[in-house]
Amino acid sequence: MAITKLNTYQPLTEQSATALAIGLRIFEDGTLLTCEEIGDGNLNLVFRVLERETGKGIIIKQALPYAKVVGESWPLTIERARIEASALKLQRSFVGDLVPEVYYSDPTLAITVMEDLSALTIARAGLIKGEKYPRLSHDVGTFLANTLYFTSDYALHPFKKKEYVKEFSNPELCKITEDLVFTDPFFNSETNEFEEELSRDVQHLWDDFTLKLEVAKLKKSFLTEGEALLHGDLHTGSIFVDQNQTKVIDPEFAFYGPIGFDIGQFIANLIFQAASKTDEGETILYHIENTWNVFSTAFSRHWKESGDAYTKVNGYLEYVLEKSFQDSIGFAGCECIRRTIGLAHVEDLDAIPDKERRLQAKRTCLTLGKELIIKRKQIHSIEELLSVIKFHFE
Ligand SMILES: Nc1ncnc2c1ncn2[C@@H]1O[C@H](COP(=O)(O)OP(=O)(O)OP(=O)(O)O)[C@@H](O)[C@H]1O
Ligand SMILES: [Mg+2]
């Protein structure tokens, strides 16, 4: 079909997305296809092309040259589609089915054609409804250990590592994180959004220079420590699940950064669940504990199976794990704060119907977030972290 031969970018429509699927010969000739734009995210178009007779589908995700949710006044590079497709392929080589299969990608059209996961549920939506996903933390812990270890200097030849650093240089998307996670929520910035009743709590944060200094250190780590290829946006809205499987999607923020960042973002998004629930807190706390335990066990196993001369030096693995653990706690704290008062909120908190309970949950996320940031270096084990979290929910 013509569109597969285009050498200039154009946004797809449901019609041209169908034509693209036909041109790619993913479906049998002459088969009846339907197409729908199903994207509910902030940035991109997501088309689902479906074979009517069999129900077989594919997903075509396309980056727009701006952020979809804001419009053309917020231009954003379509390079993110190339990064997303490359990251998915690389991650799949380390984690297999924990990420969707990519059938085709084209950086000019900024598209990724991938496995249709519509039979699964976005973890955030399922957890809000009270669904249980017994595999979630085991699978995410494995995803974290494999993707972070095998893209790091501990595993890769230095030339390969630097090639990846170049390939996954992602300045525009990193800038979004730098602003929205690490800067804006800690200052009186226009992008912030919070309920008026939280004004005093927010003012306290803005006045807290000890907190700001610690966030500055975490931001510096995010800016400068190119340790491993991060997913970059590992919240529960980027994870599809059911009872038996887990698939991590949407790595358009991928870049080389500190190992603790992905772990911290995932833990914080579990914390929102715990904050939003009056019961079932134990299941969520178990997932937090298990994520770290699975991550650290698998990461240590990979470390011992390969690595250079220094990886054999006593205490080095423990140093790397402890640093990653404390960074994770600090990054989790930043995520707790920014999702409560920054630009991009989470349904877990915003959808709590009772106002008093909602404000209470948000205040808990703010005070817990602050404590995680400030005390991260005094928390030495996952059990201690769980005690700190539990204390705030009592
Ligand atoms: N492989 C897939 N299979 C089925 N549905 C998908 C798939 N990928 C994305 N979707 C649907 O499209 C939605 C948006 O996808 P995604 O999060 O990748 O888009 P985005 O524009 O990058 O969003 P965000 O604002 O979260 O960055 C998902 O929540 C899901 O409903
Ligand atoms: Mg995205």
C-alpha cells in the first residue's frame, strides 16, 4: 500500500492505518478489517486493527509531533517512536514475553506495529477495581533485573554500552521528567495542580529547603548517572496484566539513567494503591516487598554469572544494590509528591469519591514522599522500608 512507501511523516487516520496493516501483509489477503483509535494516553495515537472474522488484532502506535493531550502548542519530537520500538526489541531480548512483540517499526512514520494486548487489563485500572494479580511483582521484578543488568556496564562490552547510550539519547522526553518529576512540584510552578485544601501542605513542601536539597541530589543522579537503559515511565498505567501474565509497554522515555529510577517509580505507583484502599493494603505491601526481592535476587544471580574483574571484588555487588535501593526510595518519594500535586495525576488518588478520604490519602502521599526522600539513606532493608510505609497508613 502507498503509505508503507511514504518517505515523509504524516499522522495516520483509521483509514490509512488499515491500509498500512494491509500493506504490511500481517493479515490474509481480502480479509475484512476494522480499525479504531483507542489511545487514552497523553502523547500518542494508538490504533487497533482487527480482523473481523477471527478477532485477531494488531496495534499501531504513532507519535504525533506534539503532545496529544495539549495539542500543537506543546511540540515533541517524533524520535520517541524510534526509541520506543528499539527499546521494546532490546528489552524483549532480555525478558521475552514480558514485553509485547514488535512486528514492524518505521522511524519516518514514527510508528510501532505490535502485539495486541487488548485481552489484558492495564494494571492501574484493574488494581483500582480491586483485582488481584499474583504474578505482578514477580514479573516486574524480573523485568527490572534483566533489563537493568543486561544493559549496564556490568554486563556489556564498553563499546556496545556507549553505542546504546547514543542510540537512546532522549533529551526531550528526559526534560519532561526533569521538569515534571524533579522541579515543578517543589516550586510554585504553573504546571502544578492540586486541590485548594492542600495549599498549606504544599506551601510547607515549597518552604522545606532540606527537602529541596535532597531532591536536587536525586535530580543530579537522574541527569548524570548513565548506569543502565531505563524504561523511564514504569508506572502501573504502562503495565498490562491478567492472572497469568504481565506485559510492560510504552518505553518512549527510555534512556541511560540510574538503576533505582524505574524501581522507585513502580514502588510509588503501588503506594498510591495502598493509600487509596481501606483494606487489601497487605497485598500491595507484599508486591512492594516482592518486587525488590525478586529484582535483587535476579540481579545478583546475573552479576555472579558474568561480569568483569571488579564484579568479583567482595562488597561491590552489595554497594551497587544498596545505592540502587536508596535511590529507588528517593525516586519513589519524588513520584509520590509529583503525582499528588504536579501536572500528571493518578486515578488511584483522584478517583477516591469521598473528599475527606481523598484529601487524607493525598496528604499521606505527600508526607510519606517527603520522608522517603529525606530518610532514604537511613533505610537499609526492604523490611525497614515497609515499616516506614506502614507507619504512614496506620
Ligand atoms: N499493545 C497494546 N495492545 C492493546 N492496547 C494497547 C497497546 N498499547 C497501547 N494500548 C492502549 O492504548 C493506551 C495508550 O497506550 P500508551 O500508554 O502506550 O500510549 P501513550 O500515548 O504513550 O500514553 P502515556 O500518556 O501513558 O504515555 C493504553 O492504555 C492501552 O489502552
Ligand atoms: Mg507513553
